[in-house]
Amino acid sequence: MKSYLVAYDILCAKRAFKVRKLVYSYTMSGQKSALELLLSRQDLKEFLKALKPLLFEDDCVNVIEIDEDAMLFGKADNLKYDQGVIII
């Protein structure tokens, strides 16, 4: 499992709602339109496959793999999750 930062800017409110609903179904933490997703390789493939038909040419979605040695500031902390853990 790897962590990914997903940030998006969708111009159409209807499409933005669909993208937000999809992203939040995978999210572990985050705020507004920049969220952290903890995904297996298969989950990442499924997420990207579901995301692609929701986007138009003028939309922007960034999916960035977070390095295990990421720089953290303030109260930020590396969150570790055991495989199979569900956080609600």
C-alpha cells in the first residue's frame, strides 16, 4: 500500500461533485480538494479507471505518490496503516 496525494480542480460543478464522490470513497485524510489516499496497486488502477471518464479536457487532477521519507512540518506525521484496516 502506498499513499497518494490527489488534488483536483474541476470546472463544472456537476462533474466536480462526481469526482469528489469518487475521491472521497478512497480517501484516508485531507481537506477540500487535496486528499490523501492509501491505495494498493490494484486500487490505484481501479481509481484511475473510474476517474478517467469523469474528466474533460479543461479539468485538472494530480495524483502524486507520497514518498515514505516525505518532509513533514508542524503537526504532520507519517500515518501507518496495517493492511486490511478500515478507518471510519
